[in-house]
Amino acid sequence: MKIINVVGARPNFMKIAPIVEAMNAHSDKIQHLLVHTGQHYDNQMSQSFFDDLGISKPDVNLGVGSGSHAEQTAQIMVAFEKICLKEKPDLVVVVGDVNSTMACTITAKKLGIKVAHVEAGLRSRDMSMPEEINRLCTDVLCDYLFATDHFAIENLMNEGVSKDRIFFVGNVMIDTLYRFKDKAEKQNMPQKLGLQPRQYATITLHRPSNVDDPEILSGILEAFSQIARDIPLIFPLHPRTKKNAEIFGLSHYFSNSFEKGLIRVMEPMGYLEFLSLNMHAKMVLTDSGGLQEETTILGVPCVTIRPNTERPITCEVGTNYMVGNDPQKILETAAKIMNGVQIKGGIPEKWDGKAAQRIVEYLLKTKQISQSEMR
Ligand code: UD1
């Protein structure tokens, strides 16, 4: 069975790592190639994850880079079509919800190649999110839909997807977290930054809805700076956020050291370094999808600066608070956490570090089924 695994942007790397490892364990039955679209290309946004997670160099890098959604998607499709025609895979595996995920799905399906989507069925119901459009287009086309939780399965069933395309496998991002937790611990990031465990908080913020509008971004940064009067805040800046904060004249909220009322900004961090910080944080303030899941497993409160989530399981059983981007709500929730309000934190079903293994087992089974159907 010849498989092309696709990655493009930062959160994809953590998701593909355990899948590649699980495929390597079946090298007698699976031949696989890794294609990087090049959607993310800076060392800290891409290569550092390969180094941290021990993923071998992509077999192909399409080198597509940044652009508008249409430009980026189109360029990925043109470049990926050539690879599919040359390699003739039996299956393409896509992960997550970035532009690369959708672009490669459409390309492969139009060539009659089967496609599997890992992290299928997540829905925010927010069509202003480019990721929601990517998720819908990807899932409607994919042959195998690997779901992380019961909400995802219900979403797919409600959209009329037949049961035999849906596989409940758990969460590959969490496979990676379990696999690298001890290694991350050894990074000692809090100590390196002179911080005490549970006496600092981390931030990530990069969604267009939060960082592309000057008023919204300034409101959020003002809330952060008030929180920074009580607790040090560390903010590895996404390039989009950095660029916009400069254009909007908001860089005065930032500092390169810990100062009361200012946010300590840093370059985007590697996976292990950031995990090392997050596992000992008092709370994480974020608009990321993956961090809502990681904090649930780490038992660290997560203040999600979004009006909705495609990952409601993290609120149902995990440590996630949805607060939107209203500065007052961000402040109130952070204050609650600072005052020690406990939230129950459980672990979602099948988030046990074995999701990738289950995916590969299903793929091997489906291959056997389709071969016997052909005979
Ligand atoms: C993308 C994903 C988002 C994911 C995020 C993780 C889509 C639609 N969005 O958003 O779901 O959560 O990645 O980071 O696929 N840039 C650099 N260096 C890089 C990459 C990007 O400087 O290596 C800058 C460029 O100015 C670029 C901007 O960041 O235009 C945005 O990059 P892009 O990949 O288009 O979207 P993200 O905001 O990173």
C-alpha cells in the first residue's frame, strides 16, 4: 500500500509524527512518502518541529509559501497534482484543517485517489473561519474519516455521512504529547526564564478574527497587560500577530523582559520548549485549537479567546473556558483562575496515546477489504 502523508502548517507536524511512526512499524505492508506543501516555511514555524519530533525530512517540499487563500490553495493543488501523478499513491492522508489539508484532498479526489482525514468532523459552525470551510470541504470528499470524539461523530452523521466511513480513533495530537512529555520536561523552560511553576501564564494568538482588526487586537492586548500586573505573561509571537501589532502601533504592550503590566514577547517557540512551559503554567490564554486539547490533558486551565470552538469536548470534560474576545470577560475568567477556582478536568475517551496505531490498523484492514472485493 503506497501512501502520501501531507503536512503544511505548524499544527500538522505534531499530528503526522505519530502516524509516520505507526506506519514505519508496518513497513512490510506500507510504503509512505511525506509531502510538505511549504505553507509554513520559517525555521521556527516548520523545521524546528521536525527536529523536536524526530520526523525525517519531507520526501517532497512543494515550497508554496504564503499568499491569499485562493493563491495558496491553487498553488498547492497545481504542485500536489504533479506529485500524485508521478507517485500514483493508493491513499493520501491529510490532517487538521489548514489550507494544505483541503487543497490536497480536492486534488487527490479529482485524480480518483482515496483520501483519509485525520481529525474529521470538528465543527465550529463559524463560517467566518477559513478552517471551518476547509473542514467541511475535506470531510465531504474523504473516504475515511478518523474522529477524535463523540461530537465529531455526531456532526458527521448529522451531515449524512454513512457510518462505515467514520472511525473513532482518538487524538493523534495527544499521542505526540504523551510521547514527548518527559523530553519536554527536561527542557526546564520555566527555570531557564527564571519562573516558578504555576506562577506565570502563556499566550498564543494568531486567528485573523482576533489579530486582523486593530480595535479587537488592542482590546485583547489591554486585557493581557492588566493580567500581567499580577502574573508574568509569556507570548511567543506568531508572524501574523507580530506584523499586525507593529502596523496598528500596539507594540508598546510588549517587552523583551518581564515587567509588571507588560507582556513578554518571544519568537515562535519549538514544540518541546512550549510544552515545557505550558505544563507548569497557571493558565494558558489562547485562540489555538490544539492548545485547548493539550491543556485538557495537562490539567491546565485554558482561557479560549474565541466565541466558539470546534472542540467542545475540551469544555465538556476538560479544562477549557470559552470567553470570546471581550476584554472584560477575559479579565474575569483569568481572575477566577488566579483565585484558585477549581475546574474539573477529565480525559476524553480514547485520548490515550494510541490513536495513530488505531488509524494504521484500520487502514490495513480497509486495504484488505478492498482487495478481497476486487478479487
Ligand atoms: C495557518 C492556518 C491555521 C493554523 C495556523 C497555525 C489556514 C487557513 N490557517 O494560519 O489554521 O492555526 O496556520 O500557525 O491554513 N508567515 C511567516 N512565516 C511562515 C508562515 C507564515 O512569516 O513560516 C506569515 C506570512 O506573512 C503569512 C502569515 O504568516 O502571510 C499567515 O500564514 P498562513 O499560513 O497563511 O496562515 P496562519 O495565520 O499561519
